[in-house]
Amino acid sequence: MSPLRKVVICGVGLIGGSFALALRGAGAVGELVAMGRSRATLDEAVRRRVIDRAAHDWDDALAGADLVLLAMPVGQMEDVMGELAPRLSVDTLVTDAGSTKQDVIAAARRRLGAKIEQFIPGHPIAGAEKSGVAAASANLYRGRRVVLTPLAENRRADVERLAAIWRSCGAVVDELAPQVHDQTFAAVSHLPHLLAYALVHELAARADSERLFSFAAGGFRDFTRIASSHPEMWRDICVANRGPLIEELDAYQAALLRLRVLLAAADAPGLENLFAAARAARDTWLEAMEPPGE
């Protein structure tokens, strides 16, 4: 892949900042420019050498740009698309890093109009509980999956070009239909975050919360790690994907009810069988995740 002349990152936090650092580390970009709401964040990104400079406006940012990454919460994307659309050159590709796809695509169709062919939706599966540019890492995407959900209007050569850009960051690239993407991640990402937030919030609201937290140890820490994730980002994700997420929440509530029935009946064999099946499924998943030879 030939190096990109200029990449614009809108939202230079963990995801956007790590993308910038990975591209720089791979020698895959000439200039890294950022746009964002917070001047302090942009100044910090420059100070940490995550980006080369902050742009003054979209005209400045987009001049000569090969690629724009939208890495802000999904609820902000439509307004940003509306701002950049009139200034978007035919030579510039746009992608995003949002955890939901159908809502982002709908926003892109409303705001980009005939330029929709230049927008290739994406989702790097590489988040962490810490956010902000200080958490950015050049290795965040190494060995991680990035899902692209191409549109009918996208040129295949552009999709392949974007996939090659992500591979230069060390990522493994997959493709899914937008609806399949949102259903999948409602189950394996959005629901776990919702549950972690709910458990911590429920315990924190109790009169004896201080005692409870003082005795919480590794199991509680591991289960609730993702409750330290960015609240604004996860608010937008949950609202945007609420249909599939409610379906998953209903299924989980049914599973909890089955557990309650087993507990009420003191059904030790039933509990053990359920636990054993769950452990076997998780162990199989973990083994499949391990790189060959490790």
C-alpha cells in the first residue's frame, strides 16, 4: 500500500488517536491532522505527537486529504457529516469507527447525498475501558478485528484500499451486512456493557455500598471492568441500537429467570450442568482466539 498523503481524524481519543499512532508507526501516512470539540484535547494530541497539527476548520482539514476517520460518539456523526459534506473532494474517502452501523449509514445518506459512495462504514473491535488521547496506543489494533459494512454504492477498489489501510495498523479485516453487525454486537458487546453499568449502579445505590465495594475483589473487578467505559459514547450506542439490544436484554432476563428457578428448587445438578456448559463454551471461544503456535 502506498502511503497516504494526509489523514484527518475527527475525535482524537482512544480510537482515533490509536489509529493515528498506528499509521505513523507503519510509515503509512505523510500528515496527520485532527478536528474536534475540545481545543485542550487537540493541543494534548499535538503535544503527545499523536497528530501533526489541529485544523482550523473543515476547509483547512480536508484540503489534500486522502481519508477522514470519524471517531466521535455515534450521536455526533450526523452533524459532522453535514459540516464536511460540501467541502468533500471526490478523492477523499470517509469512514467511521462507530459501534453501530444502521443509524450511522442512515445519517450518512441524509447528509452526504450523492457523495455517499465515498463513505465506507467501519467498526474497529478494539475498545478499552479507558478513553481519551492519553490512552491511545500504536498497538491497539494489532491482531484485533475491524469490521467493514460496505454499501452498495461503494467502489470495490475503495473498500479494498480501506481494508489495506487497517491491515497496515495490524488489524484483521472482516465484512458484515449492517443489520447483521448491529444484531451481533448487541449480543456480544452492547449487552455486556449495559449489564456492567447496571450492576455497579445498583450496588452503589445501596445504603451499605461502602461495605460492599470494600469486599469486592477480582471477580467483581473483571465482570465490571467495562463499566469504566466512556458514558457519552455508550449512551449513544445503546440508544442507536436499542431495538436489537432490547431483544438481547429480554433473552438475558429469560436466562436469569431459569437460574432463579434452579436456585429456588436447590437444583444443584441443574446449576452444575448449566455452569459446565457455559465454561466449555467460553473455553472453546478463548482457544479459538489464541494465535497459532501460542
